[in-house]
Amino acid sequence: MGVRIATFKVENLFAKYRFKENYKPTDSSGFFINDLAFSIYHDDSKRLTAKAIKEIYVDIICLQEVESMEILERFNSTYLASLKYKYRLVIDNHDHRRIDVAILSKHPIVSARTYR
């Protein structure tokens, strides 16, 4: 039995933030993503991205242009839930634009190494 692997540039898998009703950021001691309501930026294009990923049906997919683990998890649970990617990893590449790379996998990720 083989393992199918692919790579895909998701083109700006970013969030669009909007404050919840009655949330006052000045009353908070810090900025926390869980204190905000957010949705995935460009919903229609992300649906199309998810459709392409579903059609290739791979065990492990490496993604480029992912903003954060929170966004990756939201994308996975919202658009790819049927594929059951249980394991996730985001690798911070220290890009000032916050553009990172990520992995979604049906198999445990036991090790990761990156070279900048």
C-alpha cells in the first residue's frame, strides 16, 4: 500500500478579522485570536481550493501561503472535513508577511526539520 503526497499553493490562506459585538480591545491586556470573530479570506476561492484538494485525494498534502495554525485548522474543518486530515503542522518561515508552509496528513507527523 502506497502513500499519496502532493503540494499545493493555496494562495493566501489568510483570515479576515472582525471584532465581536461588544468586544473592546482596549479593555484587554493583550491580543488573542480566540477573542475575535474571523472568517477565511476570499471564501469562494477557498472553496475552489478545497475542491481541487478533494479531487486529487492524497494522504499528505503540503501547502504554501498559510497564515497560521488557527487558519489551517479552520480551513481543514470547514472545507476538508470529509478527507479526515487528523494531523497538522505549520512551519514558520519567519516571513515578515506571515506567509508560512503547512502539512495536512492522515498519518502521524513524527518529525519535522526545516532549513532556512
